[in-house]
Amino acid sequence: MNPSSISAQDPDVAALADPVRRSLYRALIRSPVPLSRDQLVRMLNFAPSTAAFHLERMVREGLLETESRKLGTRTGPGSGRPTKLYKPAVDEVSVSFPAREYELAARLLASAIEASLVTGEPVEEALRTIAYREGQRLGLLAGSTEKALADNGYEPEADAQGLVLGNCPFHRLAKDHTRLVCGLNTSLLHGTLDGCNDTQHRIEAAPESAPCCARLTAATK
């Protein structure tokens, strides 16, 4: 299947506004094979009835497709009924949740402009300072780096080098205003590490193909 995309204006994207459906969809989009309801229940620790309700909602909205086949190696009589499996109907949904991350960027940018007007400091420098302080606040509030990143839309995942950021909370802004917004993002992340008192990681530039401009690597002693 060629990569497909659903814009934020498409009505079926509203189905992903619910956090349970987002978790289910993300698990399916990352899986190389279709998954059953019970597999998703074990993976995400949802009640079976909750998972079934939200999976069927996404099927009706056109975000998921289903297929049925028998699992396991047994065949013939007594091998059981086919299992209903779910898979994404498209390869990518180009929408960011929650919207509050754009509100955060707007608040930081407005605060930087106000500070610049008062002090005469260049807006970009004021933005770095304000974003760093906000990152400290978020880190203190969360108590741990991974929780702070997850709470604010970065979708962190551990790898051999540290933490990969699977999503940019400011994606659309960063596309049009890369230098400004990526600078905001980097300062926010530095502040988050300091707010969590995290000395185990450092911020580095991510590869150009990565979802976010930064990643966290293990700090060298």
C-alpha cells in the first residue's frame, strides 16, 4: 500500500480525539501484522469491552480494516473459530493530538514577544529563555523525563542510544518556521531535563528523517 494521509479536517480523524482510541491506533500502526482485540488488551491493559467498543468505532470511521483468520498452527475440526483482526486502513494520519501543544507554543511565543518589547532583548533569545523555564516547570511537575515527554506529546521510546522522540508536538509550526520552533523545542527539552534533575541524558540533533528535530542520548561520564 502506498503511504496515505488524512488531514486534520477529515471527519474520521475526530475518532482519534479519544486517548483510548489513540493508544489502540498507535499500537496497530506500529505493528507489522494485524492484531486481535485480545492481543491489544494484553498489550495496553484495557478492558476487553472497552477495547472492542473503540476498535469498532474506528472501523466505522474508516481508520481501521478487519480480516478474519485462524491463529495458531491447528487446522481442521476443533481448531476453533477464525479470529477477528484489526489493521490500519491508511499508513499515516497527519494530525497531532492533543491540540494544547500548539497552545503551548503560542503562549511561549507571545511571552517572548512581550519580554522583547519590555527589555529590548531579541525575540529569539527571549524565547529560548522562556522555553527553558517552561521546560523546567514541566519536568518538575512530571517528576521523570519519560513522563514529561509523554505528557507533552513527544511519544518517547527507548533505543540502544537513549530515547527517540516519536512525535514533534509542534510539527506544523516547525515545518514553516523551522529555526524558531526547533530552537524553542530544544530549549524546552533542556529545561525539562534540568527540571527532572536528569543527568543521564543529553539533547542531540536527530537525523533529518526523524519525526522530531531532537533526540536524547545517554550522557557520557
